[in-house]
Amino acid sequence: MAEDPGSSVISGSPPPARGGLSLADIAELVAEAAVLLYVQPAQRRRLAESRKKRHEAVKQSA
């Protein structure tokens, strides 16, 4: 019996279904979604607060 060239003997994970996503692909998508939903909004909020403080400092010194 010939070994399936798509199987992953080393990692122990089965190959993705034809046209499907592997578990690693799904984990990567979830990680990307977490960054988009939680990390980036917090970063934008911190940057906006920093800009506001700089703007207020310049206004007070003028």
C-alpha cells in the first residue's frame, strides 16, 4: 500500500480535506482575528490618546 503524499507523518496531523483548511490554518485565522478585533483597537486608542496629550501640551505652551 502506497503512503498518501498529502499525509503529515512528521507532525502527526492528518492532511486537510480536499479544498478544506487544516487545523493550523484555522488557528492562524483565529490569531489574526484576535489581533484585528482586540489588539489593533487598543493600539489605535493609545495612539489617539498620545496625540491628544501632545496637542494639548502644544496648546498650553503657546
